[in-house]
Amino acid sequence: MGRGHPESPERLDAIEALFISTGLMQGLQVHEAPAATRDQLGRVHGDDYIDALANAAPRQGRVQLDPDTAMNPHSHEAALRAAGAVVHATDLVLGGEAGNAFCNVRPPGHHACRNRAMGFCLFNNVAVGAAHALEHHGLERIAIVDFDVHHGNGTEDIFSDDPRVLMVSTFQHPFYPHSGVEGRSERMVNVPLAAYSSGPQFRKAVTDEWLPALESFAPEMLFISAGFDAHRDDGMAMLELVEADYDWVTRAMMEVGNRHARGRIVSTLEGGYDLGALARSAERHVRVLASL
Ligand SMILES: [Zn+2]
């Protein structure tokens, strides 16, 4: 995204380094992310948008897609593989080769709308994976869980009219991207949190609003938009979650998954910009998912 931009390559390095130094990596299967195919992307993005993004990729230097979102010569390939990772993880989990999966990918995806890049996001990775579970594997009920500090407006844009998808989310409000509180359908369980909310408010939102909706929907599979920018050390926003909150919510989602979805969860990285908090939070999240 450019020098000094918070959505940096060091984010993935920090996570991987902590997974290795804590020994967590030894307990995991590791897979290389394939590029998403045009058909896979086309389930959630318009043909014209897919073409425009390919054509926008510069041979050198950088192009700005919006004030926050840029592409360099490698961005398009990275975005294809970020989306492809979620597809591949979905195949592994639904094929029984993995109990669940975490995609350590960037660029993030949950702000990418059907026909628009924004907020550091090019393709909506979690949506591409969820659509693959629906269209390729024939699942009928998918839940998307989003605890990034920003509202997943792109995911909502893509699935708000799809009765097969329940989205539950928390996010700081009022805050970028200034969506998620109006005109919501009953399958978009968005819970705005005021600045400086911390663990107790977050857990109450999950307990009081997410869990009843998830219980009655009984998803066959869960996807998690795992952004860790609601951490109190993250300078991007003003929520005050800590590692224990990410541990707790991951356990809560695993309980839902075990009850309704045979434990099938695919989680994918969204935000998280303080490298230390990001790595520690992702490590707790994946340690819980892996039961290690
Ligand atoms: Zn975010």
C-alpha cells in the first residue's frame, strides 16, 4: 500500500514469527494459497469490477483506488491469493482434511463491495469463500462472524439479500465506514459499540445478540472475519479488547460450530495494525481453533 501505510507486509510476518516462536506452528498444517479463479470471484464481484481491478494493476509504481487503498505491481496477485486461500480452506474443511482453518492473508477483504474496492480491500475474501461453500459445496446456511473494529460493509453489500447467509458483527460506531446501523435486515445482526468499549461490552453484545441469532439460524458452517484492530493497543481505533477477549469469542464460536456445523470454521485475517497486539491476538485465536 506504500511506505508507512498501516496495512503492511510486516503484519503477516509478525503473526508467522510468533506462531513459530511459541511452537504453535508445529501443531498446524500449512498450505500455500492458490489464486482464486475468475468463476470463484464472479460469485460475489461483478465482471466489470474484476476486469477493472486487473487492468488497474500498474507495471511499476503505485495507483490509488481510493484515498486509503493502493495497488503496486504485486497487489493483484496477492489479492487473488488472499481470496483463493479462503476457497482452499473451505475445500479442506468441507472435504474433511482439516477440522477448521485460519487464513493468514492480506490484503484484507471485508470492505470490498460487489463492485468497489475500499478500505485497504480489493476482493472480499470471506465472501468469496462463503459463496464457494454455498455454490460449489451446496451448503444452505452460512454464518459470517465479524469482530473487526470496522463494520464489514462489503460483506453486507454482497449478502444482504441472500437468505442463506447470517452475518453477526460488532464494530466501533460512529466510525469508518459509517455503515451497519441503518436499514439492517434480520440476518444482519450488527452491534455497534461506542468508543472505549472494552471486553465486558463486547462479550455482552456477543452473548445477548449474536448467540440467539446463531442458535436459531443453525449454520452449517461458520466463517470468521478475524480483524484484531479492536485491541486496546491498536492505534487505528478506540475499542479496548485484549487477547483474552479474542480467546473467549473464538471459544464461543467453536461451541456454536460444534453444536450446529460439525465444527466447520474458516477464519480469515482482516485488520489489526499494532504488530505486537496483532500477532498475540492471532496466536490466541488460532491456538483455540487448533485446540493446542
Ligand atoms: Zn478493521
